[in-house]
Amino acid sequence: MASNKQEYADLIKKAESDLGDKVLEATVNYGFPRFIVRAEDILEVCRYFKEQHHFIYLTEVTGTDRFTTDERFEVIYNIISLRNHQRIFIKTRVEEDEPEIASVCEIWPSANWHEREVYDMFGITFTDHPDPRRLFMPEDYRYYPLRKEFPLLGVPGSIELPNTTPDQD
């Protein structure tokens, strides 16, 4: 996925021009462009990159717990343009109180399970998601294991664990 610095600089300049104040920050980190946008603009920004720059392949959607008082959670979209051999990251942040963002499943159907995983592990809700069930944890589980306050050894008694003691004959 090699792309020269000038191609990425041109992409950033074009995106900032076209999207205006929807791009809060655009930088190159570790060789790839990173765009930070407001959560309410995520659909428009993602649609722009898919339709205008051919970023048709959503590699992943993941989350991060920044453990801050403002905009605690971050949602990160890793997308690729197969035509232009480019990769970019789009990041957005949501508050702790009601962590919610629009689903991008209408743009990239492959976002379905990625968004379910982010919900399951961080508790970030994706509005208009076609199947918002938990992916790994039981549906009635009240915790989100990748949040910073989640205990390393889990919550005692929150989930029945298998017996780890070998049977004695």
C-alpha cells in the first residue's frame, strides 16, 4: 500500500477544501493520513471519501477509550482505495455519557460486525445499525470489557465461568 507523500498531501488539501470545517484536523501519522471529524459529520465524510476518492474497502472500525473527561471514546475507520493504492484513517470522538454515532453500514455493509464489536467492547451505540446485538458477550451483560475501568480479572460473579479444576477420580 505504497503512496508517496505528495499524493497524500494532495488528498488532504482536496479533502480540507471540499469538506471545509467538517475536518477538524488532518495530519500524516506513521505514513498515512488521519482525519479527525465531528461525530455528527461521519456519514457525510465517509460518503465523500468513498464516492469522490474511491475508498471502497473498509478494513476495520475500532474503538479506543481515551479515559478523558471530554470526548472519552474514539471511533476509528481504516479505509482503503484499491484504485489509488491509498489508506487513510478517519477518527471521531464521542462523549462518555451517551456514546453514540451513526452507523456507516449504509456506506460499507462490512461495517456491520465491526460496529457490533465496538458496541460490545466499549458500549458505543451505532444509530440505525441493522443488527445491534452484542457480538461476544451475553446480551444481558452490563459491562464493556475494553473500557479502562473494567477490572483486569473481570467482574466477579458477572458471568458464569467454566470449572478449571480437573476432575479427581
